[in-house]
Amino acid sequence: MASSNTTERSGLVGTFQWFVHSEVTGSLLLITCTVAALLLANSPWAGAYRDLLHTYIGVSWGDATFKLSLHHWINDGLMVIFFFVVGLEIKRELVVGELSSFDKASLPVAAALGGMVVPAAFYVALNTGGAGARGWGIPMATDIAFALGVLAIFGKRVPIGLKVFLTALAIADDLGAVAVIAIFYTEKTNLAALAVAGLLLFFLFGAIRLGVRSTGVQLILMIAVWLAVFASGVHATIAGILLAMVIPVRPVVSPMDFISDAERVLEKVKERQRAGSRIVTDRDQLDAMEFVHTGSHKALPWGLMLERTLHPVQVWIILPLFALANAGVVIDSHILEALANPISLGVVLGLAVGKPLGILGLSWIAVKARLGALPSGVTWTQILGAGCLAGIGFTMSLFISDLAFADEGVITSAKLGILVASLVSAVIGAVILVRTLPKQG
């Protein structure tokens, strides 16, 4: 059984299954933290909850200080790691995954484009010239963890092609959301700081290409890049994406070359062991074992290893803390009135209606234009169901709402719309899939 699992994980299918599993396992914790944030924001401890989030933490040296509120440390600090992992996922898909060729990428990219443009259009139609005009990017996002979490409920009934389609769509969507944040939600840009960030990235890129794998050196350069991007006026989380782009996703040595060389040098050790030696007794055997040890690292794709290492941190620590810090919306007796305002309504219609319509519509156009083909075993109704699940915006949508607005009342309206839209999208998507997925035998 262990051998079978090892073989399965050695390929892209194993990687994909691990990726889905890691996203799904944290979705329940994310829901729990969201509910906890809502309860805290509407409880007698609401004041203490807000005060904690606005507690400033930082360092001082001489007359200089660097302090951020706990809320900003989470959104501008910890979320850099989230975006770094997102960047690694994007790069992996672009280089070796489902977005690595035109044939593979055309359908999910078209779907993602429809799933961004149509929701934004719904929102703009209701908010042009109003207080919420800047929030058009909010309904463009998809929360991959929640979307895959709902899909996982159906187990083996879900065709692998639908899982791959939704994952590739969400990653392409992430790429679009990152571009929107960098281009449209940056107020002022300090070009000197941005140039320093670019120079530091170049040094990091050079160090990696020269084989410098010192964790200390890389960590110092990465923190320096984050500080430079933070000072530039571009949102600091973009540093995570930029850092991910310099991390290689291909191994230094191909696995087949490593296996061939390892078999050759280990043959010497095998001969000595056959002769009765039970331990490494000479320099040749030591060199052979050392070659396997160091060579295996060169045969491992560093980007995938980092992604695998950081994913649990993202799923079990960063996203739950983000939910606790950002999902605390005050709900009162005027909730229906609040949902009827253009901001909340634009978000709800954008995510719950615009997302599935945009994804289904652009996917249909791409297939009819022969730019792509439906995955094997997947129907159009299932694509609609997946499109509804893509309307679960949550993490990215909450994040963009804080970038788009400064007024707390407007932010609350947007977040209320996000929570309602995400719940509605999850329920409608699940109902559609219940009716269209094959029955389990």
C-alpha cells in the first residue's frame, strides 16, 4: 500500500490530489473562524475584539519606529505568505500544470475571464457614481478552498475533469485578482522603493540560480523585498507573488538522470553489502551515499517543495486568522435594508449570478469557437454548478473590500454582501451538482 501511494504521488495526478486534499481539510476551520468572528462582533465582547485588532505592534530603534495594528500585520504581513503560496500555485500551473499549454489553458482561462468581467459588470451597473464605485473588483474573486471543499462533499461522484477545471479556473482567477490589486488598488507609487524591490529580487534570483540555498540569506532578502514593496505604495502582499515568480518549479537535475546516476553509484554499495558488510566502511561507499543524499535535493522541484511545506501554514494558521480579523461583520435588525443597498446587492448579484453566467457563457463560446473542449465526462450543467461554486468569493473578496474602501460602513456593506453571496453560491452549486452528478453505485 505504501509503495502504491508513493507511486501515485510521484506524478501530476498525485500532486493535484494532494493539493485538493490540503485545501479541503482547512475549509471547516475557516468556516469555524468565520462564525467565531461574526459571534464576537455581535457579542458583549465586540469592543474588546475591535480593540485587539487595532492594537499596534512593532519595533523601535532610536527615533525610528515601525508599527502596524494587529489587523494590518495579518492583512499586510501574514497574507504575504498566502500570496506567496498562491504565486507558487500559479507558476506551477503555468509551467507544468493545467495552464502550461494553450490546449490545456484555453477553457479554464476563458471561464475565469468570464467569471471576472461579468460579475464586475453587474456590480458597476448598480454602483456607478456611488459610494461603492471602487468596489468593482470584489465580486471578481473565487475562494478555491471553499469551492473545492463543497465539491469534495460529493467524493468519487465528481469527474476528475470537473475538479481539474475548477482548480485551474480558480488559479487563473487568482492571477486576475492579483493583477487587479496591483494595478487598480494602488494609490501612490514610490518608484525609488519599487526599484530597490526590483534590485533585491534580482539578487535573490541570482542567488537561487547560483545554487545558494541558505535559508538565512534567502529569508533576509525576502523580508527586504517585502519592506521595499511596502514602502513603494504597492500593496505589500504583491511581494508574495513577485517572490514566488523567482522560485524555480523545475528541478536542477531531471528525475531520470538522478535515478540513472544513483543506480550506478549505489551498485558499488550493493556489491560491498553482498560481500557481508553491514555498514558503510570506506570512502567509496560514503561518497555514493552522500551523492544520493545531495542529488535527491537537486531532483526535487523547489517550488513544489515550498508549496507543500507552506500550505499547512496557510490553511491552518494564516487563513483562519484572516477570517477572525476580517469576517466580523455587525448584524442588526436592519440587515435586510443593508442587503438592499447598491454595494451589498452588487456583490451578491455579481458573485451569485454574474459568476456562473460569466463562466458558463465564456466556456460555451470557447468550446463553440474550438478554442477548447469540455473535459471528459463533464456536462454543461456540471460546468454551471462549478461556476456557482466559483461564486464563493470569501478570502480574496474580503481582502479586496479592505483595499477598495476606507469608510467602515461601506466596508461592512461589502462584507455582508460577500458572506451572503458565498453562502447562496455554495447552496445553489451544491443543489445543481446533487442533481447532475452520477449516482454513487
